[in-house]
Amino acid sequence: MRGQLIDAWDQALVDIWAPLYEQEGAPLDLFASLYPELARTLLVAPTEDDLLTVSNDAGLSRQKFFETRPADFASEFSLTRFWQSAYEVLSDTGPDSLVTNYESMTRTFLDRYNLRYRIVSPYRMVPRLPALLGGMIEEVELRISSDPDLCELHQAAELAFEDLSTNGRPVDIRNCIARVCNFAEGLAIRMPGVTEKTLGAATKQMKFWPHATVRNALTSLYGFCSDYPAIRHGAKSDGKLRELELRDALIISMALLGFTGYLTELDFEKILGIKAST
């Protein structure tokens, strides 16, 4: 599971929507009120006549609601908006206990299935930071899936993380940083307009940086990988301050992986599960 609501929709029917309908005080036409909002999320929207028919029939609306499958949704963004809209519908149509239980069940549901969101008050679904990084890296992986060379570089980085987790030796620390740097370099030299063959030089050719210091942060990371002994090169360095530690492998590698979001064409609204304001 990639931590998306779409992936967990079938579980939500069991864990949230069925119990909500069955609780004492829930209106019999609950799904007649909810279905118009759910219909806004669908890849193929019902006609106005069909929507009117379903919305005026408590039994049919409940049937249509529970027949909806993950593949029927247009996007993750649309489904997150439904969760918010449902809260507003419940606030208007049900007792306070219905709204309270909906919020409580949603919090439990998000934690149980390790989804990439959390609930903040007043009810609003927002993405978790670790899940955002993971979602971005997953999207990078999808984008490179048709490039064998990039896939090989990515696989080498994955294996280096495995060795680090298994052994944690000094050689594993250096190798982990090196392999992630090589992966970032592979992405960078494939960016439009880039003719250079190293990460540091390629970074300087890119024109999309919001500020020179952001560009310089990546070139500095590359400089560290090139200058620290036995990461990319074997020469002795006067810049070395101490031996590398496990924290260095994780923090520096994560920083490099974070920059891969700049080095790949990604849909960040999809990653966030929201629609950014324009």
C-alpha cells in the first residue's frame, strides 16, 4: 500500500461507513446525503438524472455508495476532498455524536492502515511529512521505470541501504552515500538542457532553482561526496573532520533523495493529495 486513501477505500467501507450508518441516531437517508459528494470524485460522473434518482432513494444511494471501487475514483485529490465534504454533510444532517464518531473513526483508520494523512481540528485532512517524502520517491521510481540505466542506479542505491541496515560497517556507510549520489547524478544529467556529465556541473546548468542557495546546497552535497575520502574518489582530503557515522549515511542520503524531486518531472499536487492554489 502506498499510503493513499484510494488504496484503502474498501477497508474504509467496513471500518467507517458501515459502522457510521449503523450507529444509534444515524439518519436512514445518510447515504442519500453523502452520495452527491461521492459522485464528484468519480472518474465517470453520473448523469444529472441518475444522480437525482440515486439521491432521492435511501436504499439505492447506500447500494451505489458501497458498490464504488477504488478504480472508480478520478484521483486521490478528489477523494481527500470527499472526506472533508462528508464531515460538513454529517454536521448538517446528523446528531453531534455522528460527527464526533466520524472524526474519531477517521483518526483510527488513518493510523491503522498507515495512510499518509492526519486529522487536525477543526476537521481537516493534511498529509504527514514522512509520507510525503516516501510518496515523492515512489513517484520518482515510477518515472524512471522505463529507463534501464536509471533503474540500475536506483537498484544499486536500494541494495546499499540493505547492506547498511544489515551490517552498518564503515564501508557500508560510504557505499550508501555514494550510490545515492550516483542515482541523483544519473537523474541530473538527463534533465532537459543539461550537457554536463557530473552532478555538480549539471546542477549549475539548471535554470529552475528558486534561489542560488538551494542550487548551492545540492552542489555542496556533491562536493562532499567527491571530496570525502573513499566515497567517490580515493584522494586524501584536508576537509575531513571525523570518521563517518550511521547518522551521516541516513541524513546525507535522505538529503540527496529529497533533491531528486527537482531532478524529475513530478506531479506534486498528486503527491500531496491536494490541489494547490493558483
